[in-house]
Amino acid sequence: MIALLDAFLAQTPAAEVGGPAPLNLVQTIVLGIVQGLTEFLPISSSAHLKVVPIALGWGDPGVVYTAVIQLGSIVAVLWYFWKDLTNITLGAVNAVVQRDYKSQEFKMALGIALGTIPIVFFGLLIKILVPDFDNSPLRSLASIAIASIVMSLLLAIAEKIGTRDRTYEKLTVQDGIVMGLGEAMALIPGCSRSGSTITAGLFMGLERAAAARFSFLLGIPAITLAGLLELKGALGSGIGEAGLVALIIGTISAFVFSYLSIAWLMKFLQTQNTWVFVWYRLAFGVAILTALAGGALRNS
């Protein structure tokens, strides 16, 4: 989700951001898989898209590439939740016409709209207060590791104290606002958009599957905005034929694996808890810090 902030903060032509080297076919497919598997699992796609290629010696693929391939993820979530989106949209419109503002569809639509405001507001605020955020310590591998560890602990607490007695049908506008504030935390690399929103949902007493389902719906505006802003910048700066092919292949790869990860997570959370993600995020953060301390990775 840091890609959304990168879109807000773009000070240079897209092709120049991060100075990414051209990606070959295998690299684009692998990074598309990484994007697809981590965008909707609560483990942070931005962290993995930076750590994985660096660990493999490929270098940072750049914010343009990582933001644009998110379009594959947004198409996947739109496809998977098309029925939900249709019901919410039509129900909200009908509620406005009928002045039935207690309608569940209206509450959910309003919750998604209000929940999207925090990430936009704080993104613009950081742009004003930290104009050189692209090169700030918050984007370093150490920062990503610490964020991953902190978020693993918060998810563990939410898993422990969450009542999980509220279903998807009992979502309120307040849920949208609180989970939207959680989504804004994803402006910090390593926090994870889905991780922070699912954690917030568990704190609010939602069932795990209900929290994940609404997290995905809430993320549609933010992920779409990030991808479209960076796509516009990339096309406007002339990314070249090789760059365009890489983006297309990576986006398709991200779409396929995003859809698979959504389907898997929704089924998984219907019967299982989130401890596997708690332990994974904790191990991921510790592994990065260990690699940095041992000199295997550079804190870039």
C-alpha cells in the first residue's frame, strides 16, 4: 500500500523513481506472484516486493512497477467480490432514493467511502510534512522489519481479545471508519493494508472471515487509485517497450495469484485463526534484522 503514498509523493518522472533496471520474463512473473500472494494476505505486499528482489540480487524494481501490477490485484478482487459490490452499490442507490438510511447496503457503502478518507488524508499530510519520504528511513529494510514485528504483535493481541461475535451482516459505518484508520497505517512499508484492516476488524469484534471480506472491499478504492496514478505517470514518461511488456506480464501474474490468495484466505478464515500470519510476520521481521546485522542485506 506504500505505492499509494508513492503516487502522492511522486516528484520525478515515473521512469526515474528508484532507478529500476529492466526486468526479464522470469523476474516479472515471480514478482507478479509475490504481489498476488501478499497483497491480500496480512503479510505486506510492499515489504515483500522490496525484500524479495533485493534478496535475490535483482535490485529494487521501483515504485512504478510495484504500483501498476497492483491493477492485477484490483481486477482479481473486483471479479471475486463482484456480487457483493453490485449488491452494495444498487442497495445504497435504492436506499438514497427511498430515504432508507438504515439500510445495511447504505451503511456499508458509507463505511467504505468514509474509511477511504484516512489513507488519502494522511498520504497528503505526509507529502506536505515529509517531501523526501521516498528516501526517508521509514522505507529502509530495518523499518520494514520493525513494522512487520509490531504488526504481528498487534494481530496476536487482536486474535487473543477479539470477541468475534459479529458477522458480515452486522457491519456498521463505524467499522468502516475504524478499519479505514487501520488501512492508513499501511502507508508505512511493512504494515500491510490487509493486515492492519483485518487486525482492526478483529479488535472491533468481527468474525475473522467477515473482517477479511470487508477489508478487501474497503481496499478497492485505495488500491485502484494507487495503480491508476502510477500507470498514468508511467505512460506519460514513456516506459519503453520492454517496460510495458514487463508491466503487462507482471500484472497478469498478479491477477492470477491474487484471485487464488483471496479464495484461499476466505475459506481458511472460516475455520482457522490468524496465528500462522502472526508467526510468519514475526519470523519475517526477525530474519530481515538478522540479515542486516550479519551483512547479508544492506539497509537500503
